[in-house]
Amino acid sequence: MLDVILFAVFPYVALALAVGGGLYRYFTDRFSYTSQSSQFLESRRLFWGSTPFHYAIIAILLAHLLALLLPVFWGNLMSSESRLIVLESTGMALATTALVGLLLLIYRRLTNRRAWKLTTVLDWVTLGLLLGQVVLGLWTALFFRWGSQWYLTMAVPWLGSLLLLDPQIQYVTPLPLVTKLHFLGGLILTAIFPFTRLVHMVTYPVTYLWRPYQVVIWNRRAPRRAE
């Protein structure tokens, strides 16, 4: 019963929250679609944390998406043992890079007083979930080898069945607990996505091409005139 709730019902709840919450936020407060960068507070550690984390996590997400959209291509790619080893090694390297970058971002939030004050409870929840996802993914890659193959043969059919509105949870129920937690972490992140800073991922700055000029007014005291 629990598996049905977690892997057959909750995915639709998470998707509904992501879409509904995202649309509501966009139409009621679209100017909040931002990462609310704190770069002006302290940029050095932000660069060394944000840059490796973003590049690594984007590459990992693209690999997951590629296997989901092009399973035949992904299967052919892994049909060679040498290519499979390269894929597994690359995935572990990317996960390690994302982990180091994320730890630096968390350290920055903890040690910079101004960044700490601007960090909300939801920010900490998001960082904790991201850290958990990276650690669980890296754990799976290290101790449950050839994850690229069983992702294709077990996770992809489950995700495909969700898209067809016919959940087939038998693909994921036999998987290790670590892997199930990894899936659930992804669903939770999907559910809270529109309410966090992560929402900036779905925005593109193309509106700058036709947006009217922005007028900036500096709020400063006028200098005193000598009497």
C-alpha cells in the first residue's frame, strides 16, 4: 500500500503542485521568478561553489532525460562494456563535482552573516534535499554498480507508465532503499520547485530584447550645501 502511495499517487501530486504552483506564482508574482542572487554579498565562494555545481548537475539531469526520451539510443550506447565504464566513471565524477560545489554553497551560507540572514527556511530545505539527492545518487553509483543499465530497464519504464497514466510500480519496488529514497527526493523537489529559488531554471532572459528601458532612481541624501 505504501509503495502505491509513494510511486503511483505521489508522482501526480508532485506534478500537480509543480505545474499549478508555478502558474499561480507566475501570474500573481512573476517578478519573484528569480534565484535572488546574493552575489553582491560575497562572490568568491559563490563562484567556486555555484559554477561546478550547476555544470555538473545540469549534465547529470540531461543524462537522465536522454535515457528517458531516447531509450533505444541509450541502450545502444551502453551495449559496449568500454562505453558503459566511461559513462559510469563520468557520472561519478560529475556527482562528486556537484557534491563539492554544493558543500561550498552551504558553507558559504553558514559562514557569511549577510548571506545567512537572507537564507530562508525553505532555502535550507531545498539545500538539504539537493544534498541528499547528490549523496544518494553518488552512493548508488558507488555501491550499486551499472546504474545506467538498471535505470534504463527499471526507472525509465516506471516513468513512462506514469506518463501513460498507468503506473507500473513493480519496476521500482524491488530496488534498494537508497534508490527509492533517491526517486522520492526527486519527487519532493518537483513538488516544492515553484516555491523555491530553483524556479529561475524555467525562465529565459529573452524578454530583455523587447522590454522597455528600466529607470533606476538612487535613494540618496542630497549633499549639504555650504552656507
